[in-house]
Amino acid sequence: MGAGFPIEAERSLQPPFRKTVFFSHLILLAAIGSFAWRLDSLPDRPALPRRTVAIHFEPVRLDAARFAPLRLAGAWRMTGDDSRFGGVSALAIDQAGLIALTDAGAVIRFARPSADSAAAQIIDLPSGPGRPGFKRNRDAEALVRDAAGRGWWVAFENHHQLWLYSPGFSRALGHIDFGRRRWPRNQGIEGMLAAPGELTVLPEAGGEVIRLQRAGETRSLIRNPVGRISDAARLPGGHILLLARKPTVSGFHNALVPLLPGDQLGKPIVLGLGALDNAEAIAVEPISGRTRLWLMTDDNFRWPMRTLLVALDLPGAAPNVKN
């Protein structure tokens, strides 16, 4: 080889070199892990006051035939002049209009679309599981009016808890804890129904129905689960509809699925939304002898996903509803 170290000496340097590289990688991984842990430990949900802001309704064209047998009554893309607008995970009907709940723990009250824009009231839930400065602690996924008229029940997914709030969401009245290990992370309660003396909850995996009564809890399995449950609603006649979604390589597949007696699922009704439209919320409203379904999608606070509000009417007259 001429002048220089013999090849044997070069080989003798290789093991220390490999060890140096190995420990350098360990140090780098430890530094990255420490940085990620620090980021995860920092608050990511700033405390914001109650606000009245403008929300905007932009009509959207959807193919009505892709919602049959439901009748498409309207569709709007919604935007709002507040950083908390988005991430809609649940929907309810109030006397003044609609109430949307976000997965960052904000409540948005707004009127039904009748113009290009309207005033909306946005408030943060006053309390809940864990420290309030972290979005994961305020991941609210289901909303239903208390059957006894005390206010509103909200389900928090990561902590697997139900919290009861006053009618104006000004204070918490109590809560129910299922335990942190009841369901895997991000697979907790997504649908909730209320009846006198009973709360029914449905976890996201879609394989079971849990009913809470004063006597205790009962659990039954759904015999033919389909997709992941994202919300649930009860029709005026008592029938239950589940909002289900299934991520595919071509986008989200959204559907409404009847929950039949014996906790079996009926034939899905496919919802003709866009490939990136993630249907997360449903509410039912009797209107002039018919039943209207209001749906909202979750934009995940990221473009190009969008917040849609869609109005669908059931075919025929609404059962048990007077004109």
C-alpha cells in the first residue's frame, strides 16, 4: 500500500469507530425523544374568552342522487372568524338553532343557514378531565341533551368520561368515569343517546352498545359491525341511526346505518360526500311534518379538509310528529 498505516492497523480502528457512531445515534435519538416529550408536555390549547363572531355559509354543490333515498335539502361550507372554529365532532338542536361541539372542547351556537353569514357564539367548556390547556384532555366527541332537563352531556374520548353541563354550558354538574383503560386511546365514546333514566353510549370501534341506568351498566355486542362509529341520533319514532365512516385509499366512505332491535345493523345509506369529507356529527330535527337530518364534517383544523353543514330530509312524513 506504500506509505501509511498497514491494513491491519486500519481494521483495528473500525470497532471503536462503530461504537462511536452507535453511541452518537443513541444520543441523537435521546435528544429527539426529549424534545418530543417537551413539546407534548407544553400546553397547546390557549384559554380564550366567550366570543360572538361571524360565521360564513358558502353553498356547495353535491350530487343529490348520491344521498338517495334521503333528499338533499342544502349543503354549505362553513368558516368562522375564530381560531376555535373547526374540528366539529358532535351536533345538537337547540331552540335558537344548532350547537356544534369541537374536539378541542369548544361549543359553537349558530342559527340555521338563511344568509351568507350569521353571528355565532363560541365558548370553551368551563371544566373537564385533565388540565384545560391540552387539546387531548378536551377531546370532546359526543353531545346529547339530558333527558331530565338538567343540561347537556358531553363525552370525552381520551379520558373515557361523560360530563354533565348546565344548559348554558356555564358550569359542570357532575361526571361519570369509565376508567382510562376501558378503551384504547382515540377509540372511546363517539356516539351518545339519552332517554329518561338511561344513557346509551357507543365507542368508536362500533362493536358494542353500553346502556347506563340507575341499576348499573349493561353491555351488548353489535352482531354485524360496519366501519367506525362517529355519532348517533334518535329519530322521532324512536329508531336509532348511527353515523359511520371507513377510511379507504380513495378517501372517506360515510354512511348512515340503522341500529335495529337486538343491536343489529340495518342496510347502510351511503352519503355522497367528498373524498376528504369526514362526517363526524349528526342531529335530528322535526320540521313541518318531516324529519330533517343535519350533518357536519370535521376539517381536522387542516386544509384541504372542510367543515360542511348538510341538510337531508327523510322520505315521507316524520312519525309521531304533528303538523
